[in-house]
Amino acid sequence: MLRMSGKDISIALWVILLWSSNLVVQKIAVDHLSVFVLSFLRVALVFPLVFFYPKPNKSLWKYFLCSFFLLAIYLTLFGFGLKSEISAGLSAFFLQAQVLFVVLCCFLMLGERPTWFQVAGLFISFGGVYLLTTTSDPLDVPFSGVVFLLAACVSFGVGIAFSKKYKIGENMSDVTWLSIAASIPLLFACLLFEGPLQTFGMVIHLSPTALFCVIFAALLSTIWATYLWLNLLQKFPASSVAPFMLLLPVFSNILSYIIMGETLTAIQMVSGFVIILGVMFAQGLHKRVPQLIYWVKNRVES
């Protein structure tokens, strides 16, 4: 199995940092915009890139199918999950189910079999996620929010499997056209559930906060981070890339503390370390520790 290089691991960590930041930003955004309009604007702002990135030589229906699950359905369910009383940091814990569903969907739809080391790493990390969730107050975890977030995870896993099956995500053109394809069902959802006048009014009367959130989500999360993530998934099995998603609650809680004042308890810090340990185990990084110690020792002696 092809092993991820240091550069690939750095890219994966950067993507998770962007998505963690976006989680906090989107939690703020849902208080200023409807979920349908917010989801539509996230992908619609990509439209100018069509003039720079022509459609790749793939059937349009493949883009519509992939984007329907990976962007349209996922963003909508994700938005309604954040709309509930679940905090930005806590919602990240439930999104770890994305890891399970990505690996599961790629196994069922593509036949990608994870190694026992990767399965063990996933269980270790999920143990950390379990510790984090069990220390939360049940009043802070509404059932509807959990359902929306878990349903979003299922949609994400199906979308990733389709993107790998049709080899969509290898370049920026793919990501651009995925966004354009997703904007069509999301526009219909806006018109159906919000109404034409209400949708138009929200778009032209965006507050500065909402505008910043939309631009951040569209350019950094939807375009750049999605492109980097899909590119990694084209190069490596999902079972090698997906475990990095388990770092999402760690980064999200740190950012939530800095931006929104949410505090971290001692058990949350310990749980975060367990999650990181699981990711290292799944990536085989534990095997590189002796090599790193040997390298540092030689540097010191020289």
C-alpha cells in the first residue's frame, strides 16, 4: 500500500485546520442566514471560476451525482445540525462518523479493504471521541442535531466513494464543476422552502458578518480544502486519508476556545490525545518514531 509522505500528511492536517475553522465560522453564519441560502451561496460563489477551468472530459451526470451527496445534501444537513443547540466544538465530535462512513462506503462501493492497523487506529480514535461525548451535558446534545449531523456524515461518505469511483477531484476543474452542479439543486431548495422574494432579499441584504462567513466557506473550505482532500483521496486509499478527520474535534475545540470562549476540560484534553494517538497508529507513524529519535540523536551528536 502506498504510504503518505510528510508533505501529504501536512496537507491533510492543513485541510482539517481549514475545516475546523469553517465549523466555527458556519456556526456563526447560521444565526445570520437560512441554511438553504447559506449552502447555496457557498457553492454559487464558485461560478466565476468556470471561465478559468473548463469542464473536464467526464460526463456531466457524474458531477451531478457526486455533488448531490458530497455538497448539496451534505451542506444542507450539516447546516441544520449546526442550527441546533449543539456547540461548534461538540458538533465536531459527531462529525467523526464521517471517517467510519467514508471507509465503509469505499469498502462497500469500491472494494477498498482497510488494514488491521488502520481498523485498530480507528477504534482507538473513536475511543477518544467516546470519552469526549460522554463528558457532555445531555441538554447540550439535542436529538435532532445529532440526527442531522450523522445523516450528513452518511451523505459525505457516499459522495467521497462516488468521487473516487469516477476519479473526480484530481484537479481544480473537478472541484469547480462539482460546486456548480451542486448549486442547481440548492437553488431549487431555496426557491421551494424560502420563496423567491425571501431568497433574493437575504442575498442582497447580507450583513458584513454573513458575507465574511460565506466568502470564507466558499473559497477556503468548499474550494481549496475540498480540492486538497479529494486530491489526496485519489492518490491514497480512503482508510489512509480518512483517519485525519478524527483530528477535527481537537482543532475545533481549540478554535472554539480562542474565538467563542468555550473551555476545554482535562478529560477533553486527554481524549484529544487519544484521538491523535489513533490517527498516528492508523497512519503507521508509530513505526517512524524510532527513526525520528535516531535522526535527532545524530543531529545532536554532530
